[in-house]
Amino acid sequence: MNCSRSKHRRSPRVVLAVTSAQSLKLMTGFPEYLSKSGWDVHVVTSSAPANTYPTGVSIHHLRMVREPSPIRDLVALFLWVRLLLKLRPDLVVAGTPKAGLLGMISAFVVRVPARIYLLRGLRLETERNLKRRLLWLMERISSSLATKVQSVSKSLRHKYINLGLCAPDKIIVLGCGSSNGVELLDASEIPDCVRVTIGLERDTPVVGFVGRLAKDKGLPTLLSAVRKVLESGTPIQVLLVGPEEPAGSLAEALGQAGLDKSHVVWVGAVPDARRYYQAMDLLCLPTRREGFPNVVLEAAAQGIPALVSNVTGAVDAVIDGETGWLFEVDDSDDLANQLHRVIANPMRRDETGRLARKHVAANFDRAIVWAKTTEFFRHEAGLNTQKEVLI
């Protein structure tokens, strides 16, 4: 019966899942692309997204919570199974820990033939004790029930294997990595952002930060390094783009760093961060864990180089000394020294930005990433027979 149903269906059916609507930005544009490529696309998330998808993409709300919650997780699993029994998809692709766990369990129960766990990062890297063990178990279950694990970066794949979470032949990386690539804009399309309109001084170098204002993103390290640069007599200012997590985290980080807030401009959460890159001389990502940082690609696409901590996932986003720079994670002294060096050499900084844009255009253009991903999906769903070497 199932074979007959699949044989007569005109379009292959795929379910794409993330835990929260906020994470839908991780696949911006891709569901529509798949739909136009002939797929019947269904997106699963826990709440209504801010945007609405066009005809050809269906959205399903299944209440999922980010933290472990046995009763609510069981309810969500029941809803997952019921939905997949109704849809009978050819392929389920689930990323972010909770959606990945529930999606892989339910797809396995319903016997979906192709199940891809999209590994976007490892929360357990910055956790300890019982919570780390619990997150390890969740990852192990997700990867075991998947028919394939897709890692968004090569260093993340390496870490996943070393932690005993997956066999090497089951986890792959498409091309140079990234889950969604980046949209390349022509010079005329790049949004302009005048520094003075957002409260920045016109002629003082700007180091930018884009992301959640959270400890895991390394905000305290950045602010401490900036204070040390200022104390050395070098002028510098900081542009922060993103939401506080939790509320009050910025004030706390400023206090810990001993940095006066007059040197910082915070624009909060914005629907599109791209216009703010043009106000930066340099992007800094002092993250303590990562899968593959899209913000580095977004900055590079506009010719803005990045200074990035040397952690899993982040190291894949730059070629050290060529398209950006790496510094020792959680080391504000090393970061301050690197900021000094980059600020003092604007010609080298500009050349690094040009090379970064060239590197992104060759490897992370959204059209390239989407084409590789779609081909991979087709192969896993049994829609073509040619198998390429993807790693």
C-alpha cells in the first residue's frame, strides 16, 4: 500500500523542522527554493513564525520546549507521530536538539525511509555534569535513529565523532559547510548604514558583534578586551546587534568588564542585520561554541573581515591570516592584542575583507549551498542514483 502511494505521488514530500520559530531564520529562503524545485514542503516548529510562507510550503505548529521536560516532550512526540502518519513524507530533516530528537524518534517509529539529523551545533560543549550527560544522550539517540547526519562544519563533524556520538561513515559535510549559505549582494544592493544615525562616532574604529548578547557568545570577553584597548590609548567603539539573553546581560557584562557604556552602541534585536555591517570596520565573534557562524559569512559578503575565537565551528568560517583571524577563546588579552593589530593596519584589514568576500562567493553563495543540499536530499530520498563524494 505504501509503495503504491509513493509511486503515484507527483512530488516528493519533505518535512523540515526546528524547535522554535526564531530558528527558522537558519533556513531563510530554502523551503521556498525546495518547493520551486518540485518538492512538497512542510515546515514544523513550535510557534507561529513572524513571516508567512508562500503557496507550496505548509507550516505546522507542534509545541516543543527547548529544555528537557518529560511530560511536555511526550505530548510533543505524540503530536509528531500523528503528523507524520498523516503526511507520510519521503524525507524528514530535523535540526536543533529538541526538534532533532523528537523528529528522529517519530520518523523512525513511522518508518520514514530517509531521516536526516541536521547537526547545527553542540550545546553540550559548554555544559557540565548531569546536563551535559543528558544532552549527550539526546544527541546519541538522534544520530542513531537518523539514516544520515549532516554536519554544518568539518570541525563540528570531527568533534561529534570524537565524542562517540556517531560513526564516521554516517556523518557528512556538504562542500565547505554552512547550513544555508549567504546571499551575495552587488555593491549597489548593499544597504548603507551611516554611523552617526545610530549613535557612533564617524572617525573612530568600530568593532561589531552580531548575535545573542549571552555568555556563550563571549560578550564578556569582547567587552573586557575593548576596555584594555581603550586603556592603551587606542580609540575604539563597539556596535552590538542582537537581543539580550537573559534580560540585563549587557549591563552585567559591562560591569564585569569595567567598561563605560558610552563606548558601546546597542541597537537590540533587528529583523535584518545586514545594513549594520557597513557601520563596522571589523566583526568580532568571541563565541564559546558554534556550529557554523552565519554572521561571519554575512559580514564577509560585504567585505568586512572577522576576528573569531578558535572554537569548534567558528574555525571553519575564516582562513586564519587570509580571510580573517583567530584568537584564543575566552582570552581577552589575546583578543585585545589582535584588535590593536587589526585597527592599526587599515590597508591590511581592507585587503582581508576583499579576500573574505571572494572566498564566500566561491564557497558559500546561497545558490551553491542550496544546490548541494537539494542534490543530497534527492539522493537520500532515493530520487537519483548518482552518489557524489560530499566530504
